[in-house]
Amino acid sequence: MIEPSYGNLHGLPRRTCRLCGECDFGCNDGAKNTLDHTYLSAAKAAGADLRTMCEVQAIRPGGPGYQVRYLLHAMDGSAVSKRIDCERLILAAGSFGTTRLLLGNRAHLPASARRSAPGSAATATCCRSRCTPAATAARGRCTPAGDR
């Protein structure tokens, strides 16, 4: 078994690779290093607030850092508009989603973010779910603003 001291988001043990070669689209034994087992689990252990089923609509400067407006999708297909204020913002929407957010909001972002968007390197995403994580912000620096 391989597992960091903080575990993973699923609370399940992981195994080492059996070298069976069945890893084209995942691992039947749970040994593949996917984001939920690596970066997202580490971020959660460090106090990050991970949000799923969310779709970012806009990022603007505000308060001590940023205001993020997003849609919170429900399983029945409905969505509720929400806002979060955060001091620091980490976009984690895959290679296409993060680039779309940076380019779509570049007029409202600091100069450093505007410059990094066109040439940014992102992890390739080949299979995506319907909704991407809205944002990851450090817990304690993040204040939900409710339905606004």
C-alpha cells in the first residue's frame, strides 16, 4: 500500500502498480496517480476548500483579494448562483477550463494573470465530468457570500 500520512479524499487505501498494462483510462487496482489521490488530497489536508459541481461565471478583484461568482449545480439539473470572497485563489479547472477562465476574465485580473494566460502550461485533461471545480481557496481566508 502507498499512501501519504494525510490519506486521500476517498479515505480508501491505495495499492502499488502490478505492471499489468491495463492503465489506458485508469487503473482497475487503484494505483494510478490521479488528481483526487495526489494534488487535491494534499490541498484538502493543507486546509483548502474544494468545491465540486460548480461552474465559475466570473472572477473579479474585490475585498481582500477576489470575488468569484459561480453556479452550484444540483443533480436534478437546476443551478443556484453563488459568490465567494477569498484572499487567495487557485484555479483548478483542468487545461481547458483554467485557460478559459483566465482568458475570459483577463480584463479584471492583475497584469501578471493577464500575461500568464496565453502561454500557461496546464495538465492535459482527456476525460472530464459535467462540472469542474469552481475554485480552491485556503480555508480561513475564504468567506462564502451566500446567494447574491
